[in-house]
Amino acid sequence: MQNLSTHAQTSIFDIHVWNLDTLFWSIVCGVVTVIVLGLAARKATPGVPGRFQCAVEMLVEMVEDQSKSMIHGSRRFIAPLALTVFVWVALMNSLDIIPVDLPPRIIGWLGFEHALPHHRIVPTADLNGTLGIALGVFALMIYYNFKIKGAGGFVHELLSAPFGAHPLLWIPNLALNIIEFVAKTVSLGMRLFGNMYAGELLFLLIALLGSMWRFGADASLLGFIGHVIAGTVWAIFHILIVLLQAFIFMMLTLVYIGQAHDAH
């Protein structure tokens, strides 16, 4: 459960630590997302669509419907952004379905066990990864607030909402708005991280039950039930969690950007 980092972390917040495995798999999933969506766009035909095109079209229509209900304005960039976020997060989450002992075995077979002493394959089970994506959404929230409302309108909203525009209320209004932006960003990253990290822990605990097979009959039966049956049930259920968390992250991204289009 330890990331491959540039060096050991010495404090709770240490910007000098880079989790290389999180960066690697995030970039790989991002590249795969661009390739998949790019192929879907190139192979799109006006005739009878194939399975791949049909699946992508259903996904695009779902995202378009959600963005249309939340964004009151141009969606030329926002709808593709939401689609990319959903596919990207879903791919990163899906890495949790890979057996937990498979990456270390492959690293050992390739002879890189000394160069890669630690490795975690799920970027969204790393708080650094999820908060990084959440900070990107935060940057978009600020950008669209300035773009839609203008600098003066955005500053006026920060100082006048929610209590009113009286000068004595400027500081409380500003403080509450800052807390709101921080809470949105932190909760967006923490929610995804918490669900994926818990799923990763459960997969590890279920995998450890397999070690009980070598002991007595009772322990072997318990190991089989826990490892095979419980592992299969949790893996099937986790597929729903993977997609659900990607959908929730996409929806919250649309909600937060949509709020930037609305004035108090």
C-alpha cells in the first residue's frame, strides 16, 4: 500500500514528494481516453452504427443531456470536458479490478523488483491524484466565473453573497465564499479517493484469505469462501462502484461549472 515516490514523505503536506506510479497510470489512462474517443470520432458513420460507435453515442448523449440541464450557455467545451472526465476517471478506477498481486508479479518477472520496490496501480486510490483532478476542476470554476460574470461581477458576488452588499458584510461574505470553494474542491477529491481506497483495501483483505487454504480443512473452506466467492461478488459489485464514482465526479464537475454560469 505504498506508492513509488521520489523520496520518503517527511510531513503531512510535502510538495517535494512525487508519486511516480500515480503519475504514470494517470497519463496512460489519459492517453487511452484520447485514443478511444478519437477513434470513435473518426469511425463515426451516418449509416447503421457498430457496437463500438453505438456505445460511444449512448455515452455522448447521456453526457449531453446532463450538461444541457445544468449549463445555461455554450456547452461547446464543457460537454466534451465532462465526457473526457467520465471516461478518464472510469479507466483509472477500472485498474482496481486487476488482481492486487498481478502487478508485483509482472514487475518481478521483468526483473525490476529492485528498481520498483513499491507500486500502486490505481491513481484514484491516491489522494494526491484525486486532489490533483479536483484542483483542475477548481481552476475551471474560477475561469468560468471570470468569463461569464467578468472580473467586476465575480468580485461583487464574492463580497455581496449570500448576506447582502452592505460594506460591513463584505468580510463574512468573502470568508464564506472562500470556504465554499475550498470545500467543493476538497470534497470532490476526498469522495473519489475514499471510495477507491476502501475498495482497494477490501480487495487486499479478500486476497489475504487465500493464504488460509494451506491450513486445516476448516480454514481451507473459509479461505475458499472468502477468497473465491467473496472476491467474485465484491469484484462484480465493484464494477458498479467504478462507474458510479466516475459518473458522480462528472456530475459534480458539471454542477460546479454550472454554478459559475449562475449569478446570486
